[in-house]
Amino acid sequence: MGDENDWARLHEILCEGDAGLLVYVYRLDRRGRRQKPYMLRTYPYGGLLERLRDEFGGGDFGILIRDGRTMVLSGEFSVEPPRQRYSLTSGRH
């Protein structure tokens, strides 16, 4: 989900961290529709994708970024789930 241009633009916006913008994050259902209400509303910041991975378990998200009434970016993005950690000492996986 999300083409290279969308990913590049998202990364640029998140890294800039413009507090004048608002990011709305929606979980997408199996059909790719946004589940309302939004699950997160925040300002853009560099660690947002990691938060979606770690706190929300990754998955498919609809991300809208607005500057007041102006849509800056709207797209669907897949975030990988957190990696499972294995213990080398316990012998269990």
C-alpha cells in the first residue's frame, strides 16, 4: 500500500514535524475502508510509524494529514508488525 511517492512524502512530512499540521490515523478493514472514528490524532513527528508498529501492532492504516481545511496527504500505508523476540537461553520460541 502506498506508492513510493506517497511514502517519500509521508516520511518528509513526519521528519519536518510541522506543528501546524494534524495527522489522523485510521485502521483499515479487510476491504481497505477506514474504520471510524480515527484511532489517533497527532502532530507529525519522526517516530509515528514506529508507534503504529509498537503500540498498535502494525497493519494497514489510512493516514490523512491536514493543514487546516487543506488536505496535505491522504493515503493507505502498511506498517509491519513488531518483531518477536526469542530467548536464546530458554530454548523456547
